[in-house]
Amino acid sequence: MLASPAGPAGEGRAATTIRLRPQAAAALNNAWLYQRMHVNPTLSYPEFASEIVRLGLAAFERQAKQP
């Protein structure tokens, strides 16, 4: 039996690790390095990756709602 997620966004049982295809992982790493070097030198990788996922999910949800 699958456990139901805790809270509205499943904070209690959310995965902290995801597996990416090598090309996607390289693109994410390059984007993070660019941000660290040119925008925010204190930006952590988990913080950056979390924001990318949040933005990607928001775009995915908008697209799914379109007729």
C-alpha cells in the first residue's frame, strides 16, 4: 500500500533525489554554474534545482490546463 503524502505538497514524503538523463543533468549544472558565477555567488545547488523544478511544474500545470 502506498502512503499518502503529508501536507498539501507532500512535504513529509517528498523525494530529495531525482535522476536525470545525462544531457538534462549537464544543462542543469551549467545553468547553476552560470548563476553562481554571474548572478548569485552564494546560490546553493539544491536551492537552484528546487526553483527550476518549481518553475517547471508551474509551466507543466499551465500547459495541462490549456484546451
